[in-house]
Amino acid sequence: MNLPTVKVAAMHVAPVYMDSAATLQKALSLIAEAAAHGAELIVFPESFIPGFPVWAALWAPIYNHEWFKKMVANSLFIDGPEMAELRATAARHKVFVSMGFSEATPVSVGCIWNSNVLIGDDGSLLNHHRKLVPTFYEKMVWAPGDGAGLQVAATRIGKIGGLICGENTNPLARYSLIAQGEQIHISSWPPIWPTKKPASGENFDNVAANRIRASAHSFEAKAYGILCGSCLDQSAFEMLTAEDKSVADLLERTPKAATQFVTPTGTQIGDSLQVDEGIAYASFDLSACVEPKQFHDVVGYYNRFDVFDLVVNRKRIQPITWGDADHPATDESGATAHATLAAHMVSD
């Protein structure tokens, strides 16, 4: 069994906040740059397109209607032209791309999900995951996802899986990926995650928490880990504080996310970025996943399958099931409207 060595890139970058078209163009440029530097797997943060809804943490929902409308307007269809451009770019550069985005649906103008796609080096859609449970104030923005995206993709550079932000605290979701032989685990994170006003105590230390969760997963899975966090740039800061200057102190004092890499034993390797935008790189020698399995293999000998029995429902949730043939067939995403255009752009 020959296991490859792969160069990976994690984008510690800011979106053009709440502007999906401009953010997409920035992403396409960054993919080209990382590919030119030899990266084979290129990872973007949580909800990179069009940005993480920090505003949901700052004000009560009654004050966020305009922000929500802007978020919906800049969310993407899984089979829309933006996704087609991403897939075509991945194929052009022969790289794998993991992208976090806010996903829209053709059956509702107000339902969106916190989603992630893994795109193959041929432009194919290897996995489409919707965050199972939006965390804390995210529940006022995104709908709950389903188990359809709890998939590990077997590729020429290894078996790749991933979870979004707080899902990396869910031991059953994590185990479902470990049990598929995951060798590279992608965890995507927001730029900041405000939880408290400065006067009421210290904010949640997302840097320490994210590192603990990623290291724990890599240690248990004996897999390499990519922690990819976003940045809150000056433009986004000004957009948020224009609403209410009193939140400036909270935004400045909330810990900024870090982008890092960990080995199958949880040890940090490669580049590490936190304050400034940039591309972090690391090399993963997947043969290093083997020896730690001799110590603990939680999906092999180091378990009691006669005691524990995990069942995962990977059915894509649909709003309705039709009992006749008078309605157009839909794919597992419930999407039909943009499929022809997307297929055309990928083939180009």
C-alpha cells in the first residue's frame, strides 16, 4: 500500500463581505496562486462566500432583517453559475478545492444553509455537506442540515473528510468520518466568534478551542488536520460598526481565528496564520497515519462493536415527496433550475 505525500494550502483570508460575486473572483485568484505554488488541496474557511454572519452575534434578530436579506441575496445555489465557475477552475488547475459557502434553495427564498463542498481535481462534486446544527446565534440565520454530507471522498491524494466549525465538537459526526478511513480532516472556522461583551468577562477563546478540537480529532482518527479560519478585514469591520459604533470594542477584543495544520498525533506542523491575511502551506506524508493506528484504532481493534452500534441517516432532507410523475425530477439537493448552465460551465 503506497500512501502519497500531498501539499495542502489553507486560505487565511477575508471575503469581500456580503458580496458573493466579488468574493468568488477573489477565491478564483487565490486558487490559481496556490496551485502555482504546488498545492494539490486548497481549503477555504467557513461561509467564505459571502462571509460569516457576525452581525447575528451583535444585535437581536429584530435589528438584523436587512443583514439577513443581504445574506440571502448573496447565498449560492449548489448548481448555480458561481459553483460552476469554482468547479471549472478546480479542473483547469487540476486541484481539489474545499469551499465554505452560504447555500440557497430554489424551493424557498428565505431558507439558507451553512454548507461546504469538496470539488475534485476534474471539477466533479465529491461532497456537498450542510452543517447539521447551526451553533448558538447561527440558528437565527441558517437552517439545520442533514446527514447526506457525512461522506469521506477517496481521492488520489488520500481520503478527505470535513466538518464545519462546532460540528468538530460532535463525537458521533466525527466518528462517522473516522469510520470511513479518513486521512485528511478539514475543519473550517469563522473569523471571530463573539460570545460576551467586554465588560461581562472574557470572550470564548476560539483559537484554543479550535486547536483542541482539531488535535483531538486527528489524534483519534490518526489523520492529518487542516484548521482553516477566516479574517475579519477593515472593510467588514467598518460595515459592522457603521450600524452601531458601540460594538467596535467587542470586535477588536474577540480572539481572531487561527489557521494551522496538525499531524495524526495532534502535533502542529507547517505554517500558522492568525492576524494577517495569507495562504498557509503544509506537506502531509500519509504514511504517517499508519504507525499511530498500532496504539489506538477506534474503528479497528480498539473498540467494542458488540457494545456500541452507531446508525447514520444520510438521506437528503426534502420539503415534500411527490406521489405522481407530474413534477420534475430533482437531484439529492432538490435543485433543478441551474443544472444545465452548471454542467456547461464545467465542461468548458
